[in-house]
Amino acid sequence: MILVKTQSEVDKMRRAGKQLAILFEKIKELVVKDSSAYEVEKFVNSYMKERGFVPTFKGYGGFPYATCISVNEEIVHGFPLKEKEFKDGDIVSIDIGLTLDGYIADAARTFIIGEVNEEVKKLVEVTEKSFWIGIEQAIPGNKIGDISNAIQTYVESFGFSIIKEYVGHGVGRKLHEDPQIPNYGEKGKGSLIRERMTFAVEPMVSMGDWKVKVLEDGWTAITADKSLSAHYENTFVVTKDGPEVLTILD
């Protein structure tokens, strides 16, 4: 069942989303050459603890960390390890969930370390843009498939591949609520979109094939062909005037 939030619930999610957006601004200075995924994880844990926020991912389904940090061919659910040091030419995807007053905000960004070629820049750019193209369809009366199809069409027009194994989702008091929101699909299919539904849409895009392999840690997903991958996500609420993104700063 897809939950329609009350205005009070939306307000709580808006506060959580703002705090997550602020946190992403603060970690930018850590996502640099010679820093590491562990440094980001350590900062996020400390920052949330000081402010009374709950790191949503930590313990979720047994996941042991507050952040998912995935580098290069890693798609999602990467462990923030000390040995995962950022090097010139890396692309680093960071996914974070923050719970405030019982409500969750979920977002992801892909950062470029140093200099990369134009194709890599385009991968990161298209991944982010596909999110915005997709949520243009998140209006009352449309269907979930309208979001999915818009993302897929845009991404594939650049010759990139949509990762099909992982999808967006509803979000609220739980991290993963109905519905699932694939980044591929057919227009006019899926559940009806209504005002005050809250979603996390998260395109994951590969420079090569879409197939996935999970590493021995049981979590880290990589592209099977080791091609580079990017990830972009925001939490938003459906309004009568279109989507209001909750995890960016005005």
C-alpha cells in the first residue's frame, strides 16, 4: 500500500531533508584526493550523534555503516573502509539516510575527484539530470511508469545503461515503503501518483552494461563488466504543482 502523508508528516520529512542536504554540503571538503571513505563515515557518525539525528542505514538489514560509499565500478552499498582512499580520477558515490523525529530523508551524490575525461563527466552529469527529467512526471494523476520511462529514455539516449537490479522507493517512517520505482519501464504503467506521496528516486547509471555482481561482503554491488557507475538520489513529495525536492538547499 502506498502511503499518502499528512501535512504534518510532510513537514517532518522536510526538516529531515534539509538536515541531510546540509550534511552533504559539509562532507564535500572530505571527498577529495588522499581522503578516504572512512573519513567521511567517521564525520557523518559524529555529526549525526552531536545533533541527535539517527543514521538510518546503520543496522538496516544488517548493514554495518551510516554511509554507503561506492567508488568507480561500485554501484551502491559500498563499505566506507579505511583502505578506500580517494585518488585522482575516481568517481565516488555517497548514499546517506537521516532520520529525524521518526521520519527519513534519503539522498545520494556522485563526486568527481580531480581530473577525468569528458565521457566520465558526461556519465555523472547525465545521471543527475535523469533524476530531474524523471521527477517532472511525478504529478498527481500520472503513473510510476511515467517516471521510470522518462529516466530510461534520457539515459539511454546518451548510450549509457540503467542499472536494473536496484530501484527507487517510497519513503517516510520506513526507509523502503511502497511503491518500488524502477529507473526503467513503460509509460502509463504502475501505481497512480497522488498528492503528498513521498518518494526517493535514484538513477544508477553504468558507462557499460547494466548487469551487476555483488562482492563477497554480501553488500557491495559492482558492474559485472567493471565499467564506471554513477548514482544520484533525492527524497521528494508530490504536490499539486509538481514535486518538491526535500534534500536540496534552496
